[in-house]
Amino acid sequence: MLKKITIHFLLLCTCLTTSAQTPVQKLKQAFTNFQNDPQTKYGIAAICVLDAGTGETLFARNEQTGLATASTLKTITSATAFSLLGQDFKFQTNLAYSGAIDNTGTLKGNLIVIGGGDPTLASWRYETSREKYILDQWVNAIRQAGIKRIEGNVIGDDSLWGTQTTPDGWIWQDIGNYYGAGASALNWRENQFDLHLRASRTDQGVSILKVVPEMPYLQFVNEMKAGPEGSGDQVYAYLPPLATTAYLRGTWALGIGKSGISAALPDPAFDAAFRLQDTLRRIGIAANQPPTTARILKARGTAMPAVTKTISTLNSPDLGRIVYWFNRKSINLYGEALLKALAWKSGKEATTRNGAATAISYWAGRGLAGNALNIMDGSGLSPATRVTAAAMAQVLFLAQKESWFPAYYESLPENNGMKLKSGTINDVSAFAGYFTSGSGKKYVIVININNYSGSGINKKLFNVLDALK
């Protein structure tokens, strides 16, 4: 009888001890278990949890080690953009012409679409940015200007931000796919297009059913193979910026539910000019020269023609709406455009490197260690980007004090019942954001694992964070 009472007493003490643990104590144990998991044996994990009210570090491990961030970097890019550009900031795109319009309605000159870096131009996400809406606005402006014929070119002017659209540090396998679309000064339809695919049998290849929209100026080399059922989408488009030949490689599963893949537009400025000229041709306003871009003209030794008159100015959605989709759908293009805009608005050449330097300098001025922010791009797609968990957590903490914070907070998606931006690249998984517990305790959270093995790591990351619930 005494033995049974003793056992029951010990069990009761164990239960009381467990229930008496604070969330932070539970978090410490959960993170220790995570570090001892076979999936993390050859990796490095970092965590930094702050009291959202005071900024006090409640629990941290490896928080001063710079790690690849994947898309959690977007929390820093968007906070920097809000701080330096302003919540109401808008990009502008102008339509102008060079030369003169004679009394027959013939433009003896060129139509010029002048890019201002807008990553939403012709995007389907906004009512006033959709491709048809933009083209209709331009057609109306052209008609109102009295232009009935063009003896010249339709030019996509992408000169504002130079010719390098892809950041240094991006990998070859990503470039050419929609998420690897770089930022031009003249972006178009989020710099992507779709390829509809079908696999017949495993001993046969994969057919390209259609390209949406049609891309008559691109050539496709089909090296795809059919994969067994359940093997999913393993197809990659190898299509470098400014190229005209795409190699499609990898496997496409039999019976897959997806219709196809999305590839990156290699030259969005050209596609914008091409779509405008094609639209004008369909309504009887013909141009006697092919569409072109400022880059192509420069390569040929031809100067951009001087603008005679601007006939249309289109504004992007405001920065608040751009950041919403940037974080909610993790649109890499938006991050690269915002980083270049930071450099441009600060009076520097609009390069990724200058944008990153602007962001680092801003946060260093707010008390962060500049060396804790090794930023190589705006989206986190580059595996060369390295940021410490402590620095990212500090940005998230400071953001709460800003007037734009409600829009910033709203932009973060829900993951595991928390407001967390996720990040995933090869063998990297991370989350960053905020959580309010049932008791009302508010936390700033950053957790990151690099070089893990296997799959299903996110569930284990969530198990760690569940200690705060």
C-alpha cells in the first residue's frame, strides 16, 4: 500500500512540475529536443524570442549566427520600404511619344513606355493594374492624342534601373522560373508566363500543350520526361534574363493535378512593348517598325529618342497594398523592385547592392549591428544572404512602434496559428513574426534551421513554437 502511495505521489509531483513550467521553460526544452533530432544533426538552428512589449530577450540560441533567411528576409525588406519610402508611396509608369503627329494622324516618331520600376504593372492582383486595364488606358491615351498610325517603334524604356535584373547570388536552377524573375525598370505581368504541360506515359516525354500568353519570340527546347504518379512537379525552366531560348528540364508526374508551370519573362520591357504594339495592330493602329527596348537600342549604338510629350501616367497601388501581397504570397519580384527603389530614392544608382547597403545603413542607424545584416537581395532567394535571428527579431520589435505597423502586421500570413512569415529554400526553413498567447502575452519570434535533412521539418519547428501557446 505504501509503495502505491509513493508512486502516486511521485507522479503527482511530476505533473505539478510540468504544469508549473513557464512558456519560456517549455520553449527551452522544446528547442533542446529539436536540436537533438536526427534531422538537425548536421544543421544549425537559431531562435530568438522577445517580449513584444519591452524587447527583452526571453529565450535565444545561436541568435548571433548569420544564417540564410529564405523569404523571412521579406520582413526586413518591407519594414525598410515602409520606413524610407512611406506607406503611400506609388511607382509611376509613363506613356509618351517622340517626334510629331501630322495632320493625318501619323506619328512620325516612337511610342515610348517609360518604366518607373512598378512591379505590379499588368499584375492580375489589383483591379487597376491588370493587363487589359493597362492596355485599355494606353489605347485611350493614344487615340486622344490623335495617333492613327506610327512610323517608328513602340519602345519599352527600361533604362532607369540599368540592364542587370537578376541579383548576384541567385542560383541557376531558380533563374528562369517565375519565382526567379528579376526586377526591371519596366516590369510586366509580374514578369512571368505559363506553360501548360501533359505527361502521357513514363516511356514518353512531356508535351507542351500551350503557352499563355503566346510567346512567339521565344524558342522552347523540350527535354522534359514523364515521372511516375505521385512524383509531382520537378520541371525547371532554364531561361536566362534577356535570352530567347528556354530549356525545359526535369520530370512531370503522370496524373498530376497541376496544369503546368510558370516561367520568368526574360525581357519584360520587350514583352510590354510587344503587347502594346500587338493590341494597337488589332484595332488598326499599325507601327511600321518592330517593338524594341532602350537596352536593345543602346546595344545597337542608337540613342533613346527624346520625349516630345507624355500622354499617360499610371500609378501603382500604394506601398501598403504591395507589401500585403509581397508578404502574403512571398512574391520575390516585389522584394527586388523595392530594394532597387530604396537605392533610387536615396539618390544612388538603382542596383541591388546599393539597395541592400541602404537597408543595412538604415537599421544600423536604429542600433542594429551592420555586420548582422549580410543582405544580398530583397527577397531572400539568394542562399548567400545571411542575417542573424537577433537582428531580424530587433527589426520586428522596432516595427511595432511605427505608424505603418498595422499594415505591416496585416501583411504577415498565418502559420501555426501565429502571424509568421515563412521562408523556404534548399535545406533552409524559417519563420519570423508575432504571436499573442491565450493569456495575452505578446512575443516577437524568429526561428531558423539551415542544412537540415529529410522532409517535414516545419512540423517540428511548430512543435517548438507551440510551447508559447
